[in-house]
Amino acid sequence: MTATQPGSRRSGPFRSLARGLSAGWWREVRELRRSPDRLMALVTAPTLTLVFLAIMLHAGRTDLAPFAVLAPALLVLWQMALQTSGDTVESERENGSLEALVASPTPLAAVIVGRIAAVTAVSLLGFVESWLVAAIVFGVRVHIYHPELFFSTLLVTGYATAGSAVVLSALFVRTRAARALQNSLTYPFYVLGGIMVPVAYLPDWLEPVTRLVFLSWSSDLMRDALMQAPPQNSLLRLAVVLLLGTIGLAVGMLLVRRALVLVRRTGTIGHA
């Protein structure tokens, strides 16, 4: 028995983490079924595709049509993850259940990661919507010339989105103005991520900042996957997206734990 105890102690935190991820995932799935308004971003994706494509085609820039289709899907991806990272804490606080969630043996950070991961997976439907609207309404069929690169980028971008959103959730634990903060963080990331306008067209002094935002790497990689020209340094750039997502996830979980220690000490869990 004594020989198995160290292994059991080591596996305990991992089981707790896995339970938290699973609980968060299925909790978010139930929330999405009960509250369809949480999927509103998926409703806006077709409209944004119509607007962006209409602008490009009216200007005679059919060569930029793939970018106009890609942008709304990336907007949805980040918007839904950011919304969930804020609403997870805010809704629990409003319901008076945040204290019970914090007191449970399952790490709150793991629950948040699970919920964000679930909504990130659902938000990938935005890519399907944008492609269908472009084909049905405008007859624009966006060809993926490098499918391996595109789908690899899509996978690591989903991971990095969830990881980065966890960092922001730590801020939401500390404030009651989670939704206001959440809304204010939306558009800066759209610009810094080069979602619609590539970062190469932004002022030079902004470029170092954009390279710290995983979306700037993801959007460039996805655009390259839609072009006939062979992509350059694709594996290295994919690794950067993966690294930024991992750093975000690690830092986010650490910050959530520290934020919880502080609000427990000050007794402000329910009213940060």
C-alpha cells in the first residue's frame, strides 16, 4: 500500500483538474442549450460576411474576397471566448453561487478553461457560416490552397483562444464590471490581431505589440493558406501560436488562483 501512495498523491491534482475541465465543458454545453442568446455572435457572422464582401466586391478587389470571408469567423472566435470568460464569473456572482464554486475541491481555473474550450469549439461554426454565405449570396467560393496549414492553424488558434481568454478571466474575478471590461477588450484585439487589416499595414511602432497577440500570427497563417503561393516558415509560426496559447493558459490559471486567494482573504468573492 505504501508504494502506491506517492503515485496516488501525484495523480490526485490531475484527476481534480480533469474533473474541472469536464465539469466546465458540460456546464457550458447545457448553458448554450438553455440560453441561445449566448450564440448571438454566430448570428452576426453571416451579416459581417455580407458587409465585408460587399465592400471588397464593390471596390473591385475580388482578390481580397477570401480575407473578407475569413475575418468574420475570426471575430466570432474571439468574441465568444471573451464573452464566456467574463460571463462565467459574472453570472456565478449574480446567482450567488460563486462562493460555492470557489469552495469546491475542483479548481475554479479548470472549470473556466473547460467552459471556454466548449464555447471555442462551437464558435468554429463561424467559419462554416462565412464560407456558405459567400458561396450562396455572392457566388464567391473561397479555395483553401493549403488545407493542412489551414486546419492546423485552426486547431492551434482554438487552443490559443481558450488559453488567452483564461488570462482575462482572472481580471473578471477581481472586478464587478466584468461585462464592461469584456466589451472594451473586444475591438483592440481585432486591430492588434490583424483580423481584417493585416498587421503589416499598421503603424510600425505597433508591430512589436501585435506580435504578442496570437491572432496576428493566426490570421496571417490562415490568409497564407488561402493563397496559391507557398507559405513561408509555417511550422515556426504555428509553434509561436501554440507557445502564446500555452503561456496564456499557464499564466491565466496562475492568476485565477492568486485572485481567489486575494478575494478570500478580503472577503470580497461575491462583491469584488
